[in-house]
Amino acid sequence: MINRLLILIRIIAIILFIGWRIKHNNSDVMWFWVTSVVADVWFTFSWLLYQLPKINPIKRVPDLAALQQHYDLPDGSSILPGIDVFVTTADSVDEPVLYTMNCVLSILAVDYPIERYACYLSDDSGTLIEYEALVETANFAALWVPFCRKHSIEPRAPENYFQREGMIYTGRSPGEFMNDYGHVRMEYEEFKARLAALDGTIRERSDVYNALKATEGDAKATWMANGTEWPGTWVEPAENHVKGHHAGVVQVVLEHPSSSSKSQPEVQVSSVSLLNFDGVDVRLPMLVYMARAKSPDYDHNKKAGNLNAPLRVSALLSNAPFVINFDCDHYINDSKALRAAMCFMLDARDGDNTAFVQFPQRFENVDPTDRYGNHNRVFFDGAMYALNGFQGPSFVGTGCLFRRLALYGIDPPRWRSDDIQVDTVKFGNSVPLLKSVLAALNQDRGIVTPPTNLDDSSFLAEMTTVVSASFDIGTDWGRGVGYIYKIATEDMVTGFRIHGQGWHSMYCTMEVDAFRGTAPINLADRLYQIVRWAGGSVEMFFSHNNPLFAGPRLHPMQRTVYLNYNIYPVTSVFILLYALCPVMWLIPEEILIQRPFTRYVIYLIITIALIHIIGLLEIRWAGTNWLDWWRNEQFFTIASLSAYPTVLLHMVVKLLTRGKGIRFKVTSKQTTAEDDDDKYAEMYELRWVPIMIPAAAVLFSNTMAIGVAMGKTVVYGAVWPKEQQKNAALGLLFNLWLMILLQPFALAIIGRRSKNPNILFVLFPVAFVVFALVYIGVHFFVVNFFPSMEI
């Protein structure tokens, strides 16, 4: 209630402020005055778009006990619906294999009925190293998964589990734990060693096979362990086996646990027999490796294409009514996370109309002070949480459980017609796929029996067909079906399309973080990430997905949310203009943007203070803290002086030249810093990129302006009238405030010296004094040698 009242008070205050400015249109530079009034109006409009959806925040908490009571049977079985889990990776170098395999291990060990979920690794690089790493992972999982179940291990990603200290044991066999722990940790180190050696192993094996089977002049193929050529990309690129041009691959590494076939030739016997797993379920869920085919003749559609491929393959193999996707650098941190999402999907009140459940993104490689705002808690714990009061949160790319029918473009039950077209025009030319869609429609909450025809050559060919490079052509895939194509932010537009059909979504938070991942902690990588997000958002506004033209099923407040996503980067134009105002200190005369200046500054402080008071109230209901809010303010300013102007410039060029949109760039998770002992060494590396130039110019001009102001005070302080002294002091407030906001950027550009942030308390004063002395020296030089000039 107080929050809504303050929003209303600020709206009234802004209206009065802008009205006062227009009434007192007295300025030393009228064109700048007009621009600043337009800026104030835009700031108000943008702030309203951001603030209005927060007027009805609702926190929803999963009731795991109720779910267990209704869906877990007394005999130990369960009637929970099936889930297909997708893990996507694009590059085995930028996205280390160890990260990906830890993600897979956390999924294989999750607390969910084993026969009711399957894991699919969708490898967009098509490399043999990812496949063989997955085989090694399946082998190690035979030990790791029962160990997790026996001792209630959390988290169930071994790399992250073994790095944690001081955890409390909650399992049922404390007497056996230390022995089991030591053995599993030793096995894990050997597993890591095998992963690290895979590249060399594959090269050596391929050299041997090429020497035995290849003739002179043949391309050097990459060979699998069973003596067949790898159909994907080769170590030494060749025609039809190069990144961006290779055949599709679908390999079932672990069959469904209830499958009648017991042959799993790729998985070797592990040392599981050395541990006592009596009474522990040692079965593993279905595990599938796949890589979609690529051809230079077709658009690959980036991450969206890499998600639609497993959506089709899983339809043929397991066809679970729900799917969840993970980026390969994330892992399941709370083994009950999938159950938590099901609490919303199976809610008797409105679960059938819920299309997806989005979890917040959490990161564990971010420094304790969150220098570059990677945690983004103001968004995840504030803005997203508030949307539960309307149609629901947007899709943010990972950690999101979908209803398969919603991804297929099917309307929610309240809007669904009885006559649903399932044809090749919409879903593609695959009869088994069309049958799976019909099956999904007929048993929305059920689970299909596992496939029994994995040895059928025609069925295997069909799986390869649905991942072919041309399968999407002439269909609704990427438009009305699946994840949306042709835009950098496929996640946002996919969620928008689903909301536009009338579906709802839910935001799920847990006491223990459901999922965790890694974030780009170097400023250059972080800014490029922001460029992609903001660029895709602006592109959405200029596409047929513009929220202004969405259908009537989109809630008005939900429309406001998507509109804000689309246009918030425009704010940076006015922020950049204001941030460059300090250059006015270099002009001899006093120049004021608005007269009377003192009253203008007071009004400005009041309206800005109200924003921060409202922000502090949001901290209370969102459960964040002051540092989260402050880092959000700082990084928004940095992005507004670097990433967002770059996006707007790119968009102008694109509209004028009809060029391509923002290019997708995989954010590297590979550590390149020289200091391997420092967990945050990447953050201290200076990587200069062009988009940092405007922010650097603003930082330099503000530093120089404060120094010049100090110099002018020394030279003119005794002769300035009190009014001018007061105006100068008020103007310096803005300079100092901007310097404080740019503190993380200043640390970034001094590189490794920023390990001690307090160094800025030395560097800035020294810079101020240097500029002041330079100004004083130039002033006396001009006065003595060019008395007719004034500076």
C-alpha cells in the first residue's frame, strides 16, 4: 500500500516538476533546455512502464509436502508426469566439457521418479569429444547417482559438491559416509582426468584408424571407439565434417530404465560394486546425445534451433508432457527443483493454464561485492517476482519448465478449440512426429511408454530426419511452434508468443537456490552479454512481435512489461547527454540549464530521492539488500554509457540498410586469466573493447570537470558572487554522483590494480589536483601572455 502511494506521489511530483519547468522556460541554452524537458518526460514514461507492473507483487511458494502426498504412492512408485530435460552447448572450448558434464550429472541424480524423466544433451558443435564425454559421464553416474541417493547429497553436481566445506550430513548412513565419500571423490578425480585426456585420446585413435583404413589423399577422419567414422565435425575439418556443415547425430547413451533391452554397450562396468548400495535405487534415467545437422545453405537459428531439435527428438523417444532447458554452465543445486516446478503445473486451481514455470538465475562465480551486477537480483527478485500478480514472468533462457503443448503453439484449455490442426505444414514432414503431437494432446498429464523400436532402422532414420538442417523450412517451427527464430533474444519472444495466446506463467523461488551457474565476471564479456539482450529487445519492437499489436489475450500489464523490455535502451540517449554536461566547466561563462537553478536542483533531488525511497521499499518486499539495489543503479548507468548506445546505433544502421540483427556470441566460460589461484582473476583483467569508449569519455570528462572546478575556485573564488558559488556547488553534486555511479567502470579500466578498490580514493583526488593545477597554470599563462583572452 505504501509503495503504491509513493508511486502516486512521485507521479504527481514529476507532473508538477515538468509543469514548473515549462512555465519557467528560462535557460542559457534553449536547445539544451528543450532536450532536457523531453528527457524528463521520457524518463517518467520509462519509469512508469517499469514500475506499474510492480503494484501487485505475489510470492508463490511450492508445497512439496502436498505434492508428495498426492503423487507419491505408498509402494514407493509415483504418478508424477514425465519431464524431458534439455542441456544445450555450443562450443566445447568456450563452454568447458567439465561444466557440461557436471550439469548432466546433477540432472541424472535429481530427486524425481527415474522412469519419468529423460536427459538430452544437444551439442551444437557436433564434436566427438562431447559424445565420448557423455559416455564417460554415464559410466561415472552409475557410482555418483546411487551415492547421492544413499547420503542425500546436495548439490548433486560433483565439482560443486566437492568444493564446498562445512556442510551438515543429512543422509541415513553416517557410519559409511566417510568411506563412501573418499572412494567417490577418488573416482571423480579419475573421471576428470579421463575427460581432460579425451582430446588426445580421440586424436591418437583417429591417427591409427586413418593409417589403417584411409588411402592417400583421403581426408583425415575422426573415429569413434567402435571403429566407425564420426558423422559430426572432425578434429581436422573436411567437407561435410566441419563446424556449420555436418550430418545430424542421435545416440541413445542410456536407454529408458524400464526398457526390455539390457544392452548398453557404451557404458562400462564401474566400481559401483565396491560400495554398499543395498536398498538404494541404482537405476539411471534415459540419456541421449544429439547434434542437429548443419548446412551452409540453411540458417541454423542459433540457440533457438538448438532447442527445437531436442524438442522434436524427445517427442519421438519419450514425449514427456513437460520439458525444461538448461544452459550447460548451470546445474541443479536443489535436487527437489523439478518437483517444485510441478507444484505449479499440477495446481488444481489454474495449473492447466500455466505454460511455464521460471526459476531465478543464480551464479556462484561472482565476487562477494557483485561488482558488475551479475546477480541482477533487482530484476529476478523484484520485477520477475512482481509479475506473479498478473500473467506471469517472462522466459529468461534457462531454468524454465515448459508445458510441451504450449511450446507446440496450442492454446490454453480456456481458449482451446476442439478442432486442432496437426499437419505437416505446421509441424513438418514426419509421421512419427505428428503422431507424437497427437499423443501429447490426448494425455497432457500422462507419460508415454518408452520406445521399443530403437533397433528399427526406419525409426533411427526418422530421428535423424527431425534434426536435419532443412526440416524447419516451410513449417511453423521457429514462428508459431517451438522456440522463436530470427532474433537474438529467443527466450523473451518465445515467452511473449505464449503469453499472447492467453497462457499464464509462474515464478518459483526456493529457500535453497534451485539452479546455479556461471556468469561473465569480466566487464567486456558482461557488456557484450548486455548488448545481445538489449539488442534483441529493441529488435523485437521493430518486428511482428511488437507488444503494442499483440492480441487481446495479453494482459494490459503484461503488455506494459514487454514494451518496457523493448524500449528501455532508448533512455541511454538522454543519460549520455546529461553525463557529458560537465564539459560546460571548460567554458568561461556560467551556463545553466534552467533558471532559477537552485529551485531546479531541489526539485530534481526530490524526484530522484523518491525513486530511491521506492527502491528501498522494494528491497523489503522482494527480499533483496541494499548492495543489490546499488549495484543495479551503478551497472544500469555503465550500460547506458556503453552497451545501450551501441545497440541503438546498430539498430539505426540496420533499419537504414536492412542489415542483419545483433550477432549471437557465445559467452566464454573458459578462464584465460594468468592468475589461476585467484577465483576472480578474470574480473581484474582489462580487456578494452570499443563499446567502452563513451563511458571512458564520460569518466574522463567528469574527472576533468571536477579538477577544473577546483581550479576555478582557486582563481575566481574570491570574486564570484554567492549565487554563482552556490550554483557551482550544486552543479558539482551531479559530477560527484556520476563518479560514484561509475566506480565499477573506473575499477575495470585500471585492471589488476583494482584488486584493492580503495585505490580510487587515491587516484581520483590525485587526478582532480592534477587537472586543477593544469587549469591554474594555463590560466596564468593566458593572463600574462594573452590578456585579451578569458578561460
